[in-house]
Amino acid sequence: MKRYLLAYNSCVSNKLISSVSSSLRLFSACKALHLFIAFLSVAVVHAQANKTADSAYLKVITERSAKIVNTLSIKDSAQYKRVVSLLAQQYNSINNIHEETKLALAAIKQQSITAQESALQVQKQEEKKVAQLQQLHNSFLAGLQKVISEEQIELVKNGMTYNVLNVTYTAYLDMIPTLKEDQKKKIYEWLIEARELAMDGESSDKKHAIFGKYKGRINNYLSAAGYDLTKEREEWQKRLKAKKESSK
């Protein structure tokens, strides 16, 4: 009889342990499910936020592209939409390259490596960005050449860079009327080079900074040629003031 009671107690105990174990497993599974649902909810909210931000950015660059294309006098609606699409895609691709580079550079800073190793990785990342932008730049121009003329492509380039090339070149000619033809040519070539780089800038400030760098180069070139830029600028301002007063 005692043996049967022991057996019965053992059986009840095993069932109880099994039941508790099952409950614990169920609790763990439910907890894991709740955590997964919470994580999924956060991910969905994050994805929706990104989607909203992406949609807003797409709207901005499409409107910006349309303003530039409006200067091309395109009559065919299909051609017009094609050029707007190419330009908007270019803006988006440029932004993606710059954002990916920023993330990569931030990741480098978080690594436990020497300053020399960090500098080397940063240099490689910058070189990668330059190569990607150059490839994208060439592809973009090749795409434009299939749908619009060279004159219209010039307008697109100027539109993407706020017409800084023409404004700056005109200013130099007006400021220094005695510029020689070879000097004018050199200034224009540098501004063309600046424009090509500025087209791939990720912001207005970056684009203007690129032109600023080339303006510094031009100023050094003119100073070396014997021009007193401070004096030339002062005389230019006097002429502009006199012209403004005479037009009143």
C-alpha cells in the first residue's frame, strides 16, 4: 500500500512539475511574442516615419526639378516629364551617396582603432564617395543627352548650381575691365570646373563652398598677375554706385 502511495505521489508531483514547466514555457513564449510585437510596432512606426520623410523629400526635389526644367522651353509633355524625372532621380541619388558616406564615417569614429587607421579609412571612404559621384554625374549627363540639346543641358547645370558660374564670371569682367583674353578664358575654365563639382553637392551651402574655393584660386591667380583686387573692388563699387544713382 505504501508503495502505491509513493507511486501516486510521484505521479502527481511529476504532473505538477510538468504543468508548471509547461506554464513557464507558455509564459516565456508569450513574453517573447509581446517583445516581438513591441519591436515590430516600433519598426513599423519608424518605417512609416521614414516613408513620410522620403515622400516629403521626393516632393521637394520634384518641385525643384520642375522649376529648372521650366527654363528649357520644352513643349512635348512626355519629354518634359522625362527630364523632370531624370533630374529628380539625380538629386535623390546624390543625397543617398552623401548620407551613406556620413553613416560610414560615423561608424569609423566608433571603432577602437588608432588615429592613423581611422584617417586611412576616412580617406578611403571619401575616395569611394568621389568615385560614386563621378560615375553618377557621367551617367546623368549621358541620360540628358538622349532627350535634350547641349544648350538645354547647360541650363540644367546652371539651374542645379544657382547660376553662380555666370553671375561670378560677369562680376569679374565688370570688376576688372582690363582683363586679357587668356585671363578671361582661365577664369571661365575654373568656374566651369567648379560648376561640375557643385552639381554633385548635397546642399546649397556645399555648392557655394565649392565655388568659394575656386574664387580663392582665381583671386590668387589675378593677384599673381599684378592686379590689386582690393583696389579693383573699391573702384567697381564706386562705378556701381554711380550707375545706380544716375538711373534714379
